[in-house]
Amino acid sequence: MKLVFAGTPEVAVPALDALLASGRHEVAAVVTRPDAPAGRGRRLVASPVAERAEEAGIEVLKPAKPRDPEFLDRLRAIAPDCCPVVAYGALLPRVALDIPAHGWVNLHFSLLPAWRGAAPVQHSVMAGDEITGATTFLIEEGLDSGPVYGTVTEEIRPTDTSGDLLTRLAFAGAGLLAATMDGIEDGTLKAVPQPADGVTLAPKITVEDARIDWTAPALRVDRVVRGCTPAPGAWTTFRGERLKLVQVAVVPERTDLAPGRLSVGKNNVYVGTGSHAVELLWVQAQGKKPMRAADWARGVRIADGETVGEAAGV
């Protein structure tokens, strides 16, 4: 089939590579978000998908909005059979959805209908799910509600961050998307409506969502830290400044600390929660690089009884 691939971030690149390597399909063009400012100089930088497409010598389309007439005209001229999508980042209007004969097929990083929305992997980790996966489905105008072509499952490991899990899903999902294109082409794959039960939503994680509530149980604190790593980054406050939490570990045997209360040993830093303590393993102070929590504690010279976060004084 002739394909136009839509995607933007690094997580979409494995799927593009899988389609380029399939030998069965022609990737005629790529649709991606416009260049965005990045780095200290805030210079405009092309998306990872755009860079990969340019390396492969593929036409790159960067509409400000996918309803722009010039973009729609170009898409009609290319006349794709199908448009596979991975994390494109813009809503597709009906006029665009109707152009390819087999529609737009999205690779979504959850087992739909669970975790529909922008941040399925983060929500899955934060919820304590043991199994997640990826789904290919036909895009409709509703939020991730279209009929499903296929799924692949992935175990969530106890120490997984959302970044770890998303990396594995990107590669597993790439194979699923390529197989979905094969099945659509030869007519062996039909989309099946999603069940009405089991729908959960996964809106974008905000910076405020990533703020640690030290009155929550230790297991919840650990899940929020892992779910918000690498972005937007879990955080708390210490002496009025933001402190990013890169990695923590639950310590069931420590039940003597009040929520937010710090306890510093020679090589360990513990914080009380609503249940038992967590150990801070890696942190990042404001304006600093990530460091071992014990090194941070020695540098700031934590006094006995000091606290972190909103639970200070509890």
C-alpha cells in the first residue's frame, strides 16, 4: 500500500523504521508537527520523525493545522491507501480522515478501551497496572474510540519508569503497526468495535499532578515518581525551592517517620509518607544536575527534623 505516516516524537521513529523496512509498503510522505524551539538558544528544531524521514529521502509535510487547505490538497494528490499514526500530536478533522481509502490507523500505547488519551503509559504506571500494551485502531472523531485491529501486551516491571515502558512499547508496537498494515492490505484483518465497559481516561500529566503528596502511602509515592519520569518529573519542595525526585525506593521496615519528615544516615536519605518511609535514591535540586540523594543531603546539611513538601510540620 501507499502510506503517509504521521508522527512527531522519538517514540514514533521505531514504527516509521518498521514500515520503511517492511518491503511491502511505500511510505510516500510523512506528516509531523512544525519545527519547535529547543535548547538554550530556542532555535527551531525539526521533530525526530522529520529528521528520520529526511534521512530516508521522504517528503515531509509540516502543516500548522491538519485542516490547512494546502496540506489537504497535497494529501489528496499523494492519494495514500492508508495513514498510519503514532503520537502525531494534533486532532485530525473529518475532511482529512476521509482522504485515504483505509483511513488513519493509530498505534496507541495502552490496551484500549483502557487509558484513552494523551498519557496512557504514565497513567498505567501511576495506577499500578501489572499489564499494559499497545493497540492499533481506526481513528474516528471520538477520543481513541475507534474499532481495534490488533493488540500486543507488555508486562509492567516493578521498577519501570514511564520512559522505560514507553521505549519497550515503541518497539513492540512498531511490529504491530507493520503487521496491521499487512493485514489491511491483504484483507485478512477487520477492525472490531471496542467494548463499552472498561473505559478509563489518561489526560496529559501536568506539573501539579507530579507534585508528591507525602501523606499518601509509600507505594503511591513510588508510582507517581516512576510514572512522571522522565516527564514532567515528580517533585517536592525543600527550604522553599523545588526538588525533583528522580528515583525512590519503598522501605517497609521504616514506620517511624511522619509524612514529609527527613531522616539522614551516612549513605541514606529517608522520607516519611502516609504509610512507611521511602528512600530517596536520586534527586535533582533546582538549577543542578541529577545526583545521589546522599550527596545532595551532605551538601545542603539537613538538620534533624527538617521536612520536605506540603506535609512539612505534619
